Amino acid sequence: MSRTRGLVSELRTELGIQAPMAPAQPPLEPIQLPPAKVIARKPYKPERFARQAAEVTTALVGVGRVGTRYATSVVLQFQAELAVAHGAVGAVLPDGWAEEQGIAFVKSRVGDHREFLLRPDLGRRLCPDSAKAWAESCKKDVDVQPILADGLSAVACQGAGPELLAGFIAECQALGLTVGTPVVAQFARVWLEDEIGELARARVSCILLGERPGLGTGDGLSAYMVFKPEVGRNDGERNMISNIHARGMLPADAAQRLARLASGMLAQKTSGVDLDLAAIPGLGGAGGTALREPQVRKQLVEVP
């Protein structure tokens, strides 16, 4: 008899209500599990359209499914690519990087990386010290003022940034345009090009900065350009090119297009929605019209 049953029996005896306790119920029979059934997983074979599309794009097409869900390998790839994007957003331009590249350096009014993410407005203006130093040292009255910035991906700025900056300057000079002092801007938003270009009295300002990362793309650059830069310009007065990276528009092609875009702005004396892109010679044909070699989306996770 268990200790609990013994105590209950003694209590019932003291109360004078002792009676035979009901016999314990026999233990339940164990529930039989259903027989195991192993279903062999057939290798997924994309349809013909998906195979052909995958040869010319890095987009995830024809990834297949398991029942109503993605396969484990696809889910893990999503998670790995999301981690790449998070890593790019969280990266910070190292101290002294601009000096190592031999480029001038300025900072926005942002104090640290966290503030940069929370206060876009502070990233649109130079800090007083940088504004003063830049105004005193930069080349004035130029056709184009080039700016390289971290934006939302310092990874992209350090990666293809120097190549794009050098290519853009060379293409502008090849078109006979005068180019201002190249500068690297830290904690920069797009509109920072207005103040930098205004202080340089540039006719066109162009900022090349790390763009908002997407799945698996933390190294993409965007270029924003505005005619007659000054504080207060709006986005309707700008032109831009995005997805500049090894799997998108190549930096060399982007440099050609940007230089011709700058030349068109100077010729038409405007930018943004008022700019007639069709009237800019060679803009659409920059970089050639032939198809690129098929691009392959990098597999970050391998599942046996």
C-alpha cells in the first residue's frame, strides 16, 4: 500500500467511516503506435521554364516545394541570405579607411551607427567641423562632384565603391567634364550630396552609396545624381541607378551611364523628372546591348 493510501485509511478509521476502498484500476494498456512508413523523397526537377529563367537571373525561381511548404534547403537559404543582409546593415566604415584610399573624408551629423539607423534626418547634413573643412579644402566651380558613401551598406562602399568611383571619374573626364575633389562620407544619406555639392559650387553632384540590402545582396551600390545641388532639393529632382554589383549592373557599365547622365544634365540644365533621358546620346547603349553571361545565385547552405 502506498503511503498516501495508508494515510487516507487511518483518517477514515478515526472518523468512523472506514470502508473497503475500491480496488485500484488495472494499468491501461500501452497505445500501439501506427506502423512507420518511409516515403522516399524524389529529387526535385524544375520545369523547363524555371530552368531557362534560372540561367539569366539570380532570382529564386522554380525552387520547388514539399507538400504546401518550401523544402528545408530553401528555407535555410532564405535564412542565410537574410543574415547577409543584416550583416551589411550592421557594418560600419572602419576608422581611417578613406585616408587609406587617399580620399578626403567628411561626416554627417550622426554620432554613431545606431543613431544613423534611427535618425535619417541627421545623415542628410554635414557636421559643422566637416562642413567647414570641406568648404576650405574642396575644388570649386566644377562640373561634377563625386561622393562615395557608406549609406546602408558599408560593405558595398568598401567593396565595389572605389572601383565605381574611379571609373566614374575617368568616364567624366573622357567626356571633357571637370571633376571635383573625390570625398568619402560616413553615416551618409542620399541628400547629403546637396550640401557637399553646394559647398563645392558644383553643377552636378553624384553620391555613390551602399543601398538597402536585399536577400543575399549586401554589396549593392546605388548612385543618385542632382543638377545644381543645394540644401532643400527633393527626390523628384534626382536621377538614380541601383543594383550596382557583380550580379547586377557591373561597376564599369554603371560608370559609363552615370557619366553620360551627368553630361545630359549639364546640357539640359536640369535633372529628375524634367530630364529628357531619350535625348542623352549613348545613355541607353552604355555598356553594350549584348546579353551578359548567365549569373548564378550563390548557395550559402548545402543540405545533403
